Amino acid sequence: MSNLILIGMPGVGKTTVGKRVACELGWRLLDVDAVIEGRTDKPLSQVVAELGTEKFCDLEALTVQSLWCDQLVIAPGGSVVYREAAMVHLKRLGSVIYLEANLEELARRIAAKPDRGIVWFGQPNLKTLWQERHPLYQKYADLVIHQDGMSLTDCSQAICAAL
């Protein structure tokens, strides 16, 4: 396996868990949201607001499809699953792991970082967004990690143990 790709809802901990997994493996983390912020010189929330949902997802997909890498933990944005070509490319790059958490925990984490750039795709709330995305995450995942009751250390160790 050449890379690990962590997918899941906003606030699930793709970047935070990804840093720990990368450290344990001696790899680097590539945070796709940070790449987009660096290329646009704007916070992600501003990029999403300025481009709108569809164009942002196109930009996210192009960013992902430009990746050719090895020994990285890749943390794309939660909306990457809306673009099949991006997900097909990510699956070529390595194993896709769906980090899943319950809605209450996701809501708590999102509330703690209100400036997070979230692509809502017209969904009125977190529950309906989760209902829309959950089947997509499951479709593309090679492995699902249910984080409920897990610490960050437990989660990163579960990922490494599954490799």
C-alpha cells in the first residue's frame, strides 16, 4: 500500500487522526483543505462561499486528481465523495478509510470550529447532510472505523493495526 486516504464528515477528525497515523507510520500528512487554502490564499470557508458548492467541489476534485504521491496520509475534504472521478483517483493512490462518528459528536466538534468550510449542498442540517453522504462514504471505503467511544490514540492505533 502506498498511501492512506481518510474520508468522512466534517469534524470527524480526518486531519487530527491523520497527523497521528502519519507520525506512527513515519509518513507525512497531506491535508487537501490546506492545499486549497494555500493555492487560493484564502480560508476554506471563504473559498466555499465565493465559488459556491458545485464549483468548490470541482476545485476540490481537480486538486485531488493532481496528486501523485507515495507514503502519505491524505485527508481530503468531506465533500470529495461528490465527485466520482476524484474518489476513483484516490482509490488508485491507496486504501480509503471512512472515519465514522455519531451525529452528536460531529455537531459538538463543528460547533467548536464555526469557521470550518462546509459544503452543505442545500442540506438544511447536519443530519440530512450525513444521510446524504454516509452511503457515499461506505461505497468508497475499503475500511470503516467507528470512532464512537474511541480516543484519538485508539483511533489511530486501530487504523495502523488494520493495515
